[in-house]
Amino acid sequence: MLLGAQLVLTLIMVKGEICPGQRGRVHKVLPVVGILWLATAFNHLIFIVLGAGILFFCSQVQTKKTRDEGPLWAMHVTNVLAVIALLWQSFLYAHFWAGAAHFISLFVSGSVLAHLLMTLARSRLQAFNRILPVIGIVGTMLMVLCFIPYGYQLTESALGTLTHGVLTFLSLLVLAIITWCWHIFTNKSVAKIQLVVTQILILIAMTGFEGLYLL
């Protein structure tokens, strides 16, 4: 989730046409990602490096109006290390398609977190209010497609055991996507509570699928 979020925020800082005020607000919410990396460091020590890299970048930039992009090389290095670490983690799964679904899920959940952080930062990049939910829709479809070849590798009894869990967590994913896209359906501004609910549903569903893949 944190990988997907930091990639989106890096893209905004590098390619986004943002004014000094918006840049400062993005810098203000970025430490959340760094702190969460450190909070998960008990799983993998490399996460300490990732969190430290982001917090180093944040320490070198202003959180008010600024045209200073800061040491973006620190963000790029952190992004590369994060991709390598989590891609390697995905290869550790017993089945290739389980690892592929895991890696795709990082970008789905990360896009939600990035959307929430951008909303908290009062970003005016309205295009992302549509682009990020579309990323979620495409990512969810790819995850479901990954489960099909994964299911073919299972025995009939194992598949029967997993069916109930798959339907439950898939329903949560669909509900999360509908909630995420609600502002598009109603043609209204995106709401913070909408993204918070989406994030919770996504995390529950993703955690559930992870448990199924590890059975």
C-alpha cells in the first residue's frame, strides 16, 4: 500500500503542474508514508531504510508555499528500493499467480491511500479524482484474473474450501470500488469519509485474500 502511495505522490511532485502552495501541502502529508514504513519495519528491516529515505526528503523541504522540489533523488532511490523489496517478496509465494496478485494489490490499495492524502492536502489536480479510481478498477480486475490460473492449480477439495472466502472478499472489493467511485457516479466532490471507508474495505479484502493464498 505504501509503495503505491509513494509512487503516486512522487509522480505528482515530478510531473504534476502544481502551484507552490499545493507542493507544500503534498510535502506536509508525505511524512505519513515514511512513518508507516517505520511502523512496519518489524516485518522487514529494509522498511527502516525506506521510511528513513522519505523522512530525509521531508526534512529537506518546506511545508508552506515553495517552488523548491527538494532532493527528489532521495525519493527516486527509495522508490526503486521499495519496488525491488516488494517484488522480491512477491516471488516468495508458492504460486506465481498468488505473487502476481499480491504485487498488483499494492498499487490498488496504494492508490486509495494516495487519493486520501491528496484530498487531505486539498490538491487541485482534479484529473486524479478519476484516474486513481480507474486504476483501482483495472487493478481489481487483474487480481481476479490472477485467481483463475491460481485456482486451476488447486485440488477440488481445496478449491471448495476457498470458494466461500473468495466470494466474501471479492464482494468487499466490489463494494470498495463502488464507494471509491461514488463521486463520479453522483458528479460531486470527493469526500474524505468516502475514501476512509474505501481504504478500510480495501485493506480487509486484501488481507483476506492474502490469508487465502497462504493456506
